[in-house]
Amino acid sequence: MRVRFVQHIVYWTLVLLFLTVFFGQYWESYSLAFYFSSLLLPIVMGTSYFFDLFLVPRYFLTGQYWSLALYTFYMLVVSLYLEMLVAIFSFAVIANYRLITMSVVSTSIFVLGITLYLIVFITSFIRLIIQMRGKNKLIESLEQQRLRNEKTAITIRADRKNIQVPFDDLLYLESLDDYVKVVTRTGQLMTREKITKLHQDLPDQFVRIHRSFIINKEKVTTFTRKQVTINHIMLPIGRSFKQTAMEQLQF
């Protein structure tokens, strides 16, 4: 959440710089163009968020294209009206009624409209790309999860051999410095593989409850918020894993 907030701040800062440079060509100085752009920025932001977060999900994604076109036109009228108010205010306050300070081009409804919607559509396009990348990652994750859940055993490299351990026999894994102890119903194995790597190859029935422990939740006989019991062995639940562990153990 914090990362997304910072990304939004950076993006709109870049938009403000773009507007300043663009309108700076028509104003007497770039500092005055910055004040003008700062007044326009809330309108640009509001229009972009309204289009991306309300119009697109409600009308475009649901196939209501005529409604999308109608409300987009309304949005255009309102946003251009607000931009003209900003232009009039800027002419009176920032330019002090001096035409030489600000060019008529910078207050043209055509220039303002093109600039506004260029930013709105670029913002919408960037947001669409980010959402598509997020969905692709989610699809890949779900596919990997499906493949893991379809497997019935995990391959453990121990004693210079690859050993197939059925999930139904696997009780828990314990990280011991350079080794991982794999505990089954019939015994245990020692492997040099990392516990994080092994967890990636395990299906959803295996839960990370501690930085050193992964358990088969189907083998848990009792559990509290501090520990679980498997085969009469009590294993601790780490503080940073507690919430996730509780959620998964209760289902």
C-alpha cells in the first residue's frame, strides 16, 4: 500500500513537471507556469481517477459503451469548465491582467482539453498495463499452485540419492543451519536443500509456521496460538507467521 502511494506521488510529480515545461513555453517565466500548472493538477488528477476508477470499471468493463461515451462527454464538459475557471483566475491573480505574461494559447480551451485528455488516457493506459501484469502474475501463481496440488510426492535429495516422499507420509520439515530435516511417519531424512525452496514445491496442505518449521496441517492433532502438536511433538509458531498460520490451520 505504501509503495503504491509513493508511486502515485512520483507519477503526479512528473505530470506536474510536464505541465510546467509545456505551459512554460507560453508564459513569461517557468515559475509562473508552475503556479498555473499546480492549479490545473487537481483537476487533471480528479478527472483521471474518476475515469479510471469509476467510468472504466462501471461502464467499459461491463460493455455499456454508450453510457461510457455519454458520461465521458459530461466529464469533459465539467473538467474543461473547471480548467477555464483556473485560466481566468490565473489571468487575474498570477498574470495580474497582463496579456504579455501569459499567452492566449495557454488558456485555449482546445489546448487545455487536448492536454487534459492526453494525460488522462496515458494514465489509464499505464494503469491497464499494471493491472494486466498483475493478472498475469496471479494466473502464473494459480497455475503453479494447481500443479503443486496435483502432485502426490516431493523429491528430496539426501545421501546422494533422489528420494520420493509421499505428501501423506510427510509430517514436517525443520531447518537446521545448513541442513533441513524432513520428518516422515517412518523416519527422517537430512538434505542440504533450503527450506524456502522446498516450501515452493509443496501443496497448500503444508504451512510455514516458523522460519525453521513447515508442517503438514493434515497431521496436526492440536494447536494453539503459540504451538502445534504433530505425532506427540510440539512445534513453536513464530510471531511473524502467527496470523497466516492461524488462518490456514482453522480451515
